[in-house]
Amino acid sequence: MSTTQQEIIIVGGSLAGLTLALACAARGVPVRVIERSVGHVHGGDSLSIDLAAVAAAVGHDPRAHPVLPVVPAYRELTTWPALYAWLRDWTVATPGITLEEGKAVASVADFGDQARIILADGTERVAAAVIGADGYRSVVRRAITPDAPFARYAGYLVWRGLVEEQRLTYPVPWPSNGGLWIEFVSGYRLVAATLPGRDGSVEAGQRQVTFAWFDVHQEDLLRRTGCLTTNGDIVGTLGRGMIGEDVRTELLALLPRVWPETWAEAVSVGVRSADTLSGAPIAEYKPQRLARGVLAIVGDAAHVVSPMTGRGFLTGVEDAAVLAQMLAERRADEPNAAVLTQYEAARLPFVRGLVTHSSRISADYLHCATAT
């Protein structure tokens, strides 16, 4: 058993985990990040980002070198892979952060003044505190709230794709500085945007096109594929390569009826390719608590909202900034558990309110979609 009682471990090295690690390091709090994947992983295709909030949290400005490529809309938009790469590069280069990849966490337990982690290979770690940033199916959350460990299905899924513009017959006729299109058509909520290319280019023909197709008609599919339990808990997702040709054929037949010509070819290319299309059941999770002893959760491990709120990643950034500052201000004689209790008190009312807001948005969408 490895004993590193003075070490704070972050479980999960995706967006929230890397953001928290950088926020801690910027405030003089050393951390170790344990992540099950290795190197570059692919998450959601696009997300809105508050560049000033990220800069304030992590101590590095995405608007300075190295610049994070974004396009302006109602808020700046970037791609998930670009943001992940930017955060990971800074993480690797930052003293005070140890990044361990390729190690899956099987379980976490609180023992009052320390926490124990058991890895999938059977080895153990002991740390001063463990912070879960391991997504909406969080292992750490299960230890904090074992009676409510899973996010709930909000009643709809989103088909997503990210398409290289150079694969299209013509570039999307949309300003080269980007733009976001949102419409409600025949019961479907449709979102599309042009995003920077993989090299950061925003020139027509060199960009990427993202689409999100919100769909209320796929609960049977989600149950058949084991993504939903009988109680409506989300335990899986339809990742790239997992969506059958029959489902993609149905979507292609529906596409001309709902998507306008501006976006139709890009969506068609994305749907035709099994390696491009994903289908994520929309999850919502209102936390009962954010900490227990020396365990705590941030980001999607702590609270899950519909992407229609536009605040998923931003709320995780705020979690990271608040928690990192509290850890940095901890007195030498103050238990870590006391700091995490303070973090819960500071964040829980807000994030519960945000999930309530998300649920109202979802309910309004479901009502409109099913009435159409």
C-alpha cells in the first residue's frame, strides 16, 4: 500500500480535474491527478467558455500564448478536444501537479483524517483528501452519497457530431468569425455552429462544424442498449462507433425535414459516419451533498445540468476556484475535512438551484416537443 497522507488526490483528469489541478497549483497547493485514460481523449464536441473565468481560476490566460482557439457567439465557443489539450499541456508543464494516467479508480473510502483509494489493479493509495472530478458516473460520488449515486435521465438525448468542413462540398455559408444557430423544428431542438479547425483556423473551408440534435424519442433505444436502468438512472452512453446503421438510417431519413440547407450536408456527413456520431442521454443530478469527511466532488461529479443551460463547464470552473482557494487558506492545524465542509456550504445552495433551473428548462422542452 502506498502511503502519501499529506497528498491531495484528484480522481479524474478530464476538464474539471485538470482545471482543479491547475487552480490548486496556482495557489500553492500540490496535487496528484489520477486518470484512467492515457493522453488525448475525446469528449463532447463543443462547449461555451468564459475565458476570463478560466484565466482567474487556473492562473493562465487562454487569450495569451498559447491561445485557446475560440469563435464568438453569445459566449465564446471552443471544441472539447482543443480545451482538453490546452489544459493538459499546462498541467504537464506546471510544477506541483503529478499526472498519473492509465490508472482506473475502483473505489474510494473516507477514514476521518485520511482517504483510501483502491485502483482497478488492486493497489491502494492513502491521501490527506480525495476530490472527485470523475464525471457524471463518479466513483467518488458513490462514496459521498451511496444512496443517490447516479444521475437521472432528463427525458431526451442529444445526437452530436463534429465534422471537418473540408469534407463538405462547399464551406458552410456562415461568417468566418463563427456563429451559433439554435432553432426548434418539429419537436426537435437543433443547435449548430462553425468552430475553429484542428489547427485553430477560422477560415472558411478549414473550420469544423458541430451540431447538436436534441431528441425526445429515443428512450426505448437507450433502454435496449443498457444506457438506462428501469428506474431511469443513466449508466451508459452511446459513444462513437456504438450507433447502429439502422438508427443512423432513421436519422438520415428525418434530416431533410428538420435541418435547413445551411447545415444539412454537415449533419448528414456526421450522421453517416459511425465514428463521428454520438448519442448522449441528457443527465441531471441535484446533489444532496458535496463532501463527506475528506472526500469532495466538483464539476459533473458534483452536479449535472442540461447543456441547454450553457453552464456545465463554467460551474465546474467556479467549483475549482472556490475549493482551491479554501485549500490554500487552510490553517496548519485545520483538518482537511473542515475545509471540505466549508466548500460544501459555499457551493451547495447555488448548484442545487442551478439543477432546479435545468430541470425547468428540460420540462419546458419536453412539453413543447411532445405537444408538437
